[in-house]
Amino acid sequence: MRMQFAAAAVLFALPLGGCAVAALGTAGAVGVAAAQEKSLGEAVDDATASNEIKSKLLSESANKFGEVDVEVTGGLVLLSGRVNTPEERVKAEGIAWTSHLTRDVANEIRIQPPGGFLANVSDEVITGRVRARLVGSSTVKSLNFNIETYNGVVYLMGIARSAEELKRAAEEASVVGGVKQVVSYVRIRDNTRTQQAAPTTQGTPPYQTAPDASYDYQADGELIGASY
């Protein structure tokens, strides 16, 4: 059975980032898990799946998949970045499904020519700024959020303690210079159980609210976030 996640796509006319527990490796994930909402076992599984999928992509073809980023949280694999053809995009998703730890795949890969060093650096700068905003927030537990940025689009993953915290994290990311869009693939954990929930809309948020924030499946079966 596929895990259900609370999700939201928050649209902005501004700049995107990338950070992953899996990038730390399994050993690093163990240390980080102690301060996160996820369990030690979940952190290790996510790091293992991320490393496994990244290795398989590069083994398949470093030239084709060298600009594909992999982020895994709670068994949900987020693929972002760029490839040259639709066939390569489908192939990358197929490789993501080969891990026995994969529970779902969100394929955000774009069909575009290589972005080059400067494009990648720009995204990393945005990721760092978004991370800094979350760290500086008194209402967001930043360690619970992983950040990926591609071409000015910020992808948030992780586990929020409440719908309000998720809403606040999206707002913090949205005000960073250069961010064009914020897309959330975040689960909401309510104490002892994980539940599906939409961000609250109290006050006047800097984006258009949506009637629903659950994941939706389009005709092609891809996992996407609902739009704000």
C-alpha cells in the first residue's frame, strides 16, 4: 500500500534549495535522527534508499543522470533535476522503484539540457538561504525539513509537527530572493501517529490558499502536490 502524505504546492513569483539526510550517509543519518521527528530506523532506511538509488543512476549513466537529485523521506523518493529526453526521465523513475525501501516516487525531473555549474551553484545558494530561514524561525523545527532546489523551485520534504508548522515553513521559504515556487511533500505527524492534513489558512498568507492539500494522482499516475 502506498503511504499517504500531506502535500501542498505553493506558488510564488520569486527564487530553490537542496539538503538531504541521505547525503550524509547512513552514519550521518543516525546522528541527525536523534533530533528529528522520524525514528532511527526510518532515518537509516531513507539514507540507505537514497544512496542506493543515486549509485544505480550513476552506474546506469553518469552523463544522462549526473544532474538528477535524489531525496528520500519516509520511503517517498523525490527525483528532481534535469535529463535530456522523456525516456531518460521514465528510466530514472524506474530505477527509483528498484529499491525495496521505496514506497512512492514523486518525479519532478525536467526535460532540459544540462544547466551547467552556475545554474547548480545558484540553486545551492537558494537552498542555503532557505535553510537559514528555517533555522532562524522560532516556530519551525528546521531539522525535520529537507530541502531540494531546482531552477528556482524549492521542494520541501520531511515531517512537520503540525499543519501550522508546515504552513510557516512554506512561508519562510517563499520570501527568499530568487524563489519561483515552493512545493511541499511533507508529512504531518500528530504526536503518536502520522495523519494527512492541510496547512491552516489563518490570517493573510502571502500566497493563494488551496481547498485541498492532499496528494493527487493525475492520468499518468504521477505523484504531485496540490496547488496553492
